[in-house]
Amino acid sequence: MPDLLLELRSEEIPAQMQRKAAGDLRKLVTDALVEAGLTYEGAREYWTPRRLTLDIRGLTARSADQHEERKGPRVDANEKAIEGFLRGAGLASISEAHVHRDPKKGDFYVAHIVKPGRAAEEVIAEVMPGIIRNFPWPKSMRSGVASARPGALRWVRPLQTILCTFGPENEETQVIPFEVDGIVASNLTAGHRFHAPDLFTVRRFADYVEKLERAFVVLDADRRKDMILHDARDLAFASGLELVEDEGLLEEVSGLVEWPQVLMGSFEESFLSIPAEIIRLTIKTNQKCFVTRPQGAETGTLSNRFILVANIAAKDGGAEIVHGNGKVVRARLSDAKHFWTRDQGNLPDLHALKPSAEKFGLDLAKPLDQRMAKLDALNVTFHAKIGTQGERVQRIRALAAKLAAVTGADAALVDRAAVLAKADLRTEAVGEFPELQGVMGRKYALLQGESPSVAAAIEDHWKPNGPSDRLPEDAVGLTIALADKLDTLTGFWAIDEKPTGSKDPYALRRAALGVIRMLLERKIRLPLLSVARDADLLSFFHDRLKVYLRDLGARHDIIDAVLTPEADDLLMVARRAEALTAFITSEEGRNLLAGTKRATQLLAAEEKKGAAIAASVDPALLTLDAEKTLHAAVVTASAEAARAVAAEDFRVAMEALSALRGPVDRFFDDVLVNDENPAIRANRLALLGQIRAATGTVADFSKIVG
């Protein structure tokens, strides 16, 4: 079967758009082909800074004929009805229709319509202009002479050529002709912008890849990434160094080059006095370069060598490229050193900061305290409807003081960490690199002699930032992190700014997950309603908890069985779910589950009918041995389970309930619940209510599947 090769070549495509755009192209084209009745064996997309490419293998040469049966009027219908049927079915005369016989409804006409299949070339030529014109670029532009016309093509950068060839593997391919804004599809493309800018012809994908390689273009982005990574590692190793790897930067850099050339530059060792995080971000953000460290060195230690990736195989071996990058890197590091130095000095307007210093108990002899006072004095807005950063710090401070009693953290250290947690927002280093918030606060705190625990809490109060991020190091950091996230959630809930669908602009789902992880993984008992005071927010926590527990392997029905609407101690919910999972996977648990579900279902059915149920069990009305035995077992098991639950030992509670297995089975074998005597029936239904109440001390067994 034939293969289709498509390439859309343009000026530079932003690296962050390339992967998604190539995927969009594959989906749009293959969906259109399938909708037109074609099938294919496989499709793969490729991308470089200047081209999106699609290779579709095993495409059917023609779509199948379509057969349609269209029912018409009865054979004795009037002339107008028959004429309308003929027009709609495309028949020249009624003799072309068939007569179907129906003993009940009478004979009627049917048109058997055959729509011939279409050649794949025709389908491709038809669908491609629309796909290109309506391509979903996040940002696009018009260009060239045609851009002045209404409806002119918009593309991420000026579209230069369209390549579209089609044909079997061992035969000559053909160009599928279509045109978009004066650009006619052909079998021509060009290579590297500088090394091989002239057009050349290609036939099919293998030929295309081979000729691109000769024209200094590596088509496969993953191969470019692999080349860059291994060459960078080898180059660093040859200099006694190791590469500080960065997957995000590697992805970006591979999207900036078609012919990657890995080189090494350097800067003065005096710049190594700047924190490693600032050096790495300065070089990464401004020059898209990798940093290195001495072999075997600790994470925070860097060397004065950096790795850059060029897009040109320079005649001088890259000396001029390295020199130019080095000049820019030195200039940027000089700026960074200036930020680092200034952040450790005094602010010029200390006298104006005294009111804020007094409000927060700050020491204006310390640089970080000055920055916190400045943050408050400037009334820097956190959110227009929630207030300033200073007001937020006061709320976090008050909440953290309450939480310290729960987490066991030192109250004085918690207060100091809460006051300084946001101070680095006013540092120049964080102003330049916002992603260093917290990291720089920790460094500045240590420089001015703060407790290591306070300094760590300043960095960690942002954590965890996702399901795989680490938790805060100690109780002080944990307390501040909980206070920070809870304040965020309660604040946005108060102004009705909640996540909707896929939209969560304030990352509230992530904040709730962070709270859940800290409570469960650090085993903290915290009644959330005591700090959240919002049932709707508690429900939001429940939804996030379900996701978290399911990700850990918990069954959804077990979670539902232990999670009541008012449950605000999430650690206890998780412990109940764990104990219940272990219990019902045992034979004893499965048998008890079957018996108790029968009891609760029968009881629920009677309640729905409005049956009379005694308020409590009257032992005098228990006439049969089986019901007497069950009543005694329920009383004993309920008391033992209640004591175990109070001691938070849910495993023991389950074991106590398991004693009901035999008595419940015997009860249903020997006892007719719906006795003719109304008093006995009401008493036996009350006994079923006791079973439901006993098991309900641990979970709602009726919600468990099985």
C-alpha cells in the first residue's frame, strides 16, 4: 500500500510549540483521512526548528464504495411523493428503484444507492488546504504580499514550502497537488538554513531523511536530544567534569538546532562565589546553556565551565561562537553577582520601615527582615479581593501558631519562619528569577544567623509542589507549609474563586494535594473544619483525597465506605481505608460482608416501605436461639469495636466485627425476619439495625462492591 510524506517548512518555529504542533498535524491529517473512508497502518510525526513532518505508512489507495438503502413511499403513493423520492435518491426513473413487500404496511419503494470510493490522492488534496489554513497555533502571523488580502494564511512564522508525495514503497511517487496562499505542494524541500539552503527533490520518507542528513538536518528530535546529551557528557568528562543534566533545557535546546554542535565555554572562577542556583538559572535562562560541576562534587558545587549547543559546524571549530557566548554569560553573571551582593546590604529607607518592623517584630539590622518590612510597607498585593502580602503573612502567622500545637513544632521558631517566609519576594535575586523564591530566602536567612530550622522552613513552605516533590524537612517547615496552603485555599474559597473543570489558575488542587500528603505521610491528626470552616472546601479535600488514595491503589468503593461528608480527619480516613482493604480481602471479611450487606439491604427495603421498626431490641421478644445468639454477639462486638475505634486501632475493630460472621449466617438460615407477629417483626428489624450500627463504627458496608 502507498505511503504519504508531508512536510510544512517555515521560518523558525518556537521550541515550546514544536512537539505539540507536530502531534496536532498527525491527528488532524489522520482523522480527516479516516473520516473520508481511508485506513492506514501507522503514522509518526517529526519536527525541527523549521519544519513539521508527517510519515503515514500503508495508506489505502482508495476509499471503499459506500452502499446506502433509502426507503421511499408506498407504491400507491401520489405522483409528487414519488417525484420527491426520485430526486432525493438521485434516480432517473421509478424503474431504477426496488419494491419491498411488507404484509402489514404494504409495498413500498427502496433505492439502493452506491457512492463510489475516492482515490486517496483526491482526498488528500481536498483536506490539506483546510488543515493548513485552520492549524491551531497558539500564536500566528500573516506574511508576504498575500497577507493584505482578507482570509490570508496565518502561520506561526512565514510558511515557505509544502512537500507532499504519495506512492507505493518500490514505485515512483507522485506529488499531490494543492495550493495554499500561492504556495503549491511539490516534492521540494531545503536543508540547513546556512549549510544547505538550496532546494532539492525527495521521493519518499527514507529518501527524505537521508537527503536531509546530507543537508545538515537531523530530523528526529529524540535523536537530536540524544546527540546533545551524550556529546555534552563526553565533553565535560574529557575536562574532568560532569554535566548538570536538565531535561527541560535539553528539550528546549533540541528544538533550537537542526545540526547540533556541542561546545564548551568558561567564565571567571570569581563568579563561583554566587550561589549555584543563580549561576545555573542565569546561564540557562539567558543563553540556553548547561552548567557543569567537578566529578563527584556535591549538588551545590559548580565549575566555571558551561556547555553550549550551536546550530552551525563552524570552520574555526566553534571558537568564535564560544567567545561570543562567554561574553554574554560573563555580563549576565556580573549582574547576578550585583543582585546577590545588594540583597545582603541595607535598604536606603530604613526609617520608613519602622512601623512595619514593629508590627511583625522585625530586626532592621538584618537584611532579610528589612525586605519583609519593605514588602509590608509597599502594600504589595497578593490578590485584589484577598489583600496584601503583609496581611497574608499575618494570617499565616496566626494559623501557624495554632498548627504548631498539632505538629509539635517549636512555637518561637514557627513564628520567626512565618514572619520571614515571604521576605525574599523583595530581593533582587528573586525579582530576576522568581523560581528561586524560598531557595534564596533560605540562603539569606543563614547569612544573617537564623536557625537552620527557620531557614529550611523558608525554602520548604512552598513544598510539596506536586505528587513527586519532597515534603518539608522538619516540623517547623511542615507547619508553615500547612499554614500557607490552608490560607490560600480558605482565601480563594471565601471569594468564590474555585477550580472549575480543567481550569485551576491558582493551583488550588495542587495546594489541597500538598496538605493531604503532609497530613498522611507525616501522620498528622488535624480536624480540617477547625481551620477551614467551610463544608464545601472540606468536600473539595475529599475529592482530592479520593484521587490520592486511588493513585496508591485503594478501591473507590472502599474509600466511599469510610469517607463520610463530615469526616475532616483525613489521616483517620486513610487508616480506616487501609484496615478495611485488608479485612475484606480475607475470606472471613468477604463472608461477613455478604451477611451484613444482606442485613442492611433488607433493613433499608423495609425502611423505604415505612415498616415499623422498634427503637431498640427487646430481649424478651427474642424467641429463637439464632436471634438470641446474634443479639449477644452484636452487643459484644459493638462494644469491642467501639473501644478499638476510640484507640484508633481499626484492625482490632475489624477483628471484633468478624465475630459476627457465624451468628449472622445462622440468623438468616433459621429466622424469618417478617414474622406474622408485628412486635416480633419490628424487634427483628431493630436487631438488623444493630448489625448496621456495629459495622458502621468502621465503615458503611453497603457501599462495598461484592
